[in-house]
Amino acid sequence: MTRFRTVIEAPFRKTPDGKRILQCHSRGDRRFSPFCCFLEAFGQTNSIENHYQRAKVFEGELHPKDWKQAKHFKKSGLKQTSWQIGPYRLPCVTNTDGNSFPLEDLGIQFYIALWHKYLLANSNLIAIATEFDDYEDPFKGKFPFCQADVIRQCVHKGIDSLRPMYAELHLLLKYGRVSPATSNR
């Protein structure tokens, strides 16, 4: 059986009961799409999506040049072996099903850190997002904390509520220290 995603090609949709759902993807409101949100990280300006996908390291020491190549590597059956985040080569940890990463994975922490930095610089977006009842990303798949989750959390708990979610990565990047949990991976 083929499964199709329902993709809203508009900034938001209304549910039958009148709730407004912000579409956080490139076919929705692009201001909330990781493909369209640009920031500087490690001396390079790129989209959140490209920063995240380029941090992946695949079998054979392959480093994707952009998100398209990372997706191609994965579809070709290459296994991701680690993350290259700044100067650090870090292990990747899959979830119990082996089809995604848990929130504790340092690559997911990197994704959250990128969003945190972007939203601190563009806090007006949270004011816009507060006008909606919920947030969707139909492309989320098995990803543990997509952009819709980020926006939802920032609306309900504030932008800085993201900071504890990448605290382990922050310590590593700022002080060169890893927690005992990281060094035992």
C-alpha cells in the first residue's frame, strides 16, 4: 500500500472546528522551513537544513555537500556513521527501531541549536506563530523534533526552552568537554 502525505500548499490551514494550523515547511509558510531559514555556523552561512545534512558522515567517509546529496546517500543504502559538527567527529546514535535518532543524539542537538540561534535572531517569528493554534510538518516522518515541534515549544515555553535540549553539545563546542555519557557511546 502506498502512503501519501497531505501537503498543504499554503501558509496555514483551518480545521473544520476553526483552528488555524501553521504549515512549517517549504510548501507552507517558508519563514518556518529549515530550507529557507539561513544562519551562520562554523564560518559558513547556509540554511538550517543544509547545515544539518552536511554534518552527516556516511560510510566511506563521505561528506554530503548539501541536503540533496545527503538524501541521495541515504537512498543509495549508505549508512550514516557519525556527525562532523565543527571540529568534532561525533558518534551518531539511532533510536530503538534503528530508523531515526533519539533527542539525545548530538546531531539532533545540533539541529535544535541551529533553530535556537536562528529564532533568537528572528524572534518576531514567534510572535507571528502565536497567532496559530498548532503547527504542522507533513514531512516529519520519524524525525524526533522537527521544525513544527520547535515552533510549538517556543510559542508555549519560550525560545530559551530549547537551550537545555542541546546542553551536551553546547558544553562540547564551548569548552571541548564531553559528558561521561557521550564519551561512552
